[in-house]
Amino acid sequence: MPQNVTPKAKAEPEWSRFTYKELATALGVSADAARMKAKRKAKKGDWQIIPGNHPSDKVTVLIPENDQELVGERVGGDEPEHPERKKGRTREPERDGELFTLYTEAQKRIQALTDQLLEAQADRVALAASEAREMALAAEIEALQRQLDRAHADIAFHRRTWWQKLTGR
């Protein structure tokens, strides 16, 4: 008969505590990037996030000691080297001449487009004024037409013959 054997308990991993700032330093990224990484890892269940008691308290991130992301240092330093890039302003007179030419051409084009815009705005104002004038003239024509119709009716009334006036027609 087999003896009463208790299964071996799974060994609990040792946890390291980091703030977002410390984690950022360890990973070589910004504090915001460390915060986002911690949230992703916590969502997967790899890491744990422990908020403080107050919203302004620091948040603690628990990371297993055996986590491979924090083992060793980053390779390559702070930023990769690019020999073709030069830091700071370099003096290249021929390039400066090209840039100045492009700049003056762009300024001329901007001025031409500004002039076109001002002309279009003036045309729009003139068009609105002429449309308003057209509407006023149409209203005046309509009023004059009504007045003319009344005048024709008055003339017809006064041109009636004596027997029409007598009978009231």
C-alpha cells in the first residue's frame, strides 16, 4: 500500500519591489513606458501592481526575481550610433543657398495665394451685395406690379358705360 504522500508545494517565487521610476531606470525606458509595460504584464498575470492608499501615493510593482526582462543590462547604450547623422547645426553653404532659394520661392507662393484669397473674399462680398440688391429690386418690382394691377382696375371701373354704372356692374 502506498504511503500517504503529500504533493510538493510549488515554490513561491521571490518578488522584487519597484516604483515606476525605479522600473524605468532598470529597463532603460521612460517612467510612462515602464508604467504601461507594468500594466500589460499585470494584465497577463506575470507581474503585480500594488496601488498606494492615497491617489498621490507611489505605486509599487512586484516582479518575480527570475523575470528575464530585468536580468542584465541593456545592450547598445542609451541610443544607437548613427555615423551619418551629425548632431547640432552644421555649416553647409551650398545647402544654405538651396534652402534660402526654396524659402524665397515659398514666400512668393504664399504671397500669391494670399492675394488670391483676398481677391476671392472681395468677390464674395461683391456677390453678396449684388444678390441683396437683386432681391430688393425683385421686391420693388412685385410691389409696382401690384400697384399697376390696382391702377388697371381703377381705370376699368371709371371707363364703365352709363348703364353699367346705373346697374352697378
